[in-house]
Amino acid sequence: MAQFLRRIPRGVSISILVAVILALIVGGGAVLVRQTIFGSPTGKTTHPLTVATIAPSSHGTIFTLDDSATTASFIIHEVLFGNPNTVVGKTNQVSGQVQVDQQDPALSKVGEIRIDVSTLVTDNDLRNNIIRNQILETNQSGNQYATFVPTALKGLPTTKIAYGQQLSFQILGNLTIHGTTHPATFTAQATLVSSSLLTGTAQTTIAYADYGISIPDVPSVTGVDKTVVLALTFTGRP
């Protein structure tokens, strides 16, 4: 493995392999639905995503994430050939739901968010393959998806939401990557644009070592941050 990594061309950062952790995410709800995700940049046929979603109720409108307008990304910083470098990876293979109660926002929910990390894309195909095959081992059962299962929402208002009003709040839950689960908290913003459109973002910072991810020693990389920023920019429709 070490010999293979030393043959990686200039500009192919190893830190990105870890940053691949990606994910996520948003979150807070329950139950089940299936969505088929198409267009995998890996060139392989993806399998239907089965995620815990929100049970229909009288409390507001359920918005399903639109993967054509939703992006999960990661950011990690390193020192590459003596120079600061920022690595960014992203995918639109994201599944989940958000329920918005316009009259009583505190009753709103976010369902499980699931991301196909085998479809992560950076600016280099060789790096992408190393992330999938050598670092996250996404070909092994249980490693293909990163999931965030919300347990609570904090900071939502208690009065009626107006269209166009941006809400800022926290999403607490459990984040699973590469078979390892830890609590995580996302800082989120969401805007109910209209009765048929919800937009927003969510972000957190994690230590990749907590998830059993390590970065191989590579001569070209002399420093890698121990943390990764995970972010989600999303659009939801009924």
C-alpha cells in the first residue's frame, strides 16, 4: 500500500482520501422509503437507497431532498509539496426528508440522511479511486453509505414561519461512517421559500480518526489537518 501511494503523481493529495468521510447531512425523523439514485460517477450501477423517513402526519409538509439540486461535500486542509492546499470532494447522491410545520416550527422533523460515499468526486480520478478502494473500502458491505440519524432539533422558533424566513438551528444525532458511529451536531439554516420549495444548509466538523480513518504517510504531504468539514446544501420538494 505504501509503495502504491508513493507512486501517486504530484497534486494527488492523500488527505482527500480521508476527507472522503463526507457526509453529510441534516437530520431528525423516522420510518422507511426507497429511492433509486442514478448517475454514479464511479461508472457502476448503484443500488436503491433505503432510508428512515418521516411518517405522514398532520404536522406540516414533508419535503424530499431533490438530488439534482442537493450536494454533500467535505473540505480538508493539508500541506502539499510545501504549500497549503485545500481539498474538496462532493456528491449529489443524497437521500432524505424534512418535515416543516409552518404553524408550529418546533414540531418540524428531519429524517435520516444517507449518502453514497462511493460516488464522491474530487478534481482527480486517481484520488477518487483511492478514496473508494483503499481508504473507505466502499466495495465492502456496510461501507458504501454514510448515514446521519437525527435525535433532536434545537433552536427552532415557537411562532409561525413566514415564507422566505431563514431559520437557524442545530441538529443532533448519530453519524455513521465506515462502520463506526459517533454523536454529531450539525449547525443548520433552512428557508421555507414556498409551499413547494425548501432550501438550506447544514455543516459540522469531525475528527476522522474517531471513525477509524487514517492517512498513510506520503512524502509529498507534510501536514494534514486532523479534522474534516462536512456540509450539505439541499433543496427539498413535496
